[in-house]
Amino acid sequence: MQLQDDPILRLHAEFCRTLGHPKRLKIMALVNQGRMSVGEIAKAIDTPLPTVSQHLRVLRNRHLVVSEKEGQTVFYRPSDPRILEACTLMRQVLVDGLRERGDLARRVADAETAASDE
């Protein structure tokens, strides 16, 4: 890996910044389960439609999701399934680090386990 002023490093940083919002991570996790419309996403994450549309626009502009129009409805899906795999790996590293740090980690890990059982 070249460590000088490499353009891919800038792109990588922008990519990570795009995923740096919890709502966008939720949206990515949802659309990874199957394509969804803006309305379906808004309802699933209990967020106003304009806010979801704004997040989807950012994700689309960064090529993290693609849209498909059917009639009046626009559906979204990940542009590449490896995006969620990368997010999942980062989350696992985070949770493992929290586990090593004690009680807070136990509470977060328990919540994580409960959420994955649903």
C-alpha cells in the first residue's frame, strides 16, 4: 500500500465518512436484506421521509446504493454486498474491543446479542 499522497486514500476517507452516520448504517443494513423504497426505509427506522431521502442521496452520490424505479416508486439496494460485510467486520472489532474493556462492554454486547436474536 502506497502511503504517500495517494488519491485512493482520500477516496477511502470519504467512503468512511459517508458511512459515519448511524442512520446511514441502518439504511445500509436494511437495504442489504432486500431492496426497499424510501417509504419502507423511513417506516423501518422511524425517520421522516425527507431525512431518509437526504441520506439516500448521499449514499447514492457516493455509489454505496443504487436505485431502481418501478412506476412511481424508487427502490434502493447496496451497490456491492461487500459494503455491509466491511461494516459488520468493523462492528465486530468494536464490540470485541469493548468486551476487553469491561462492564460497559458486557452491556453493549448483551444488547448486540439481543438485537441479533430478533
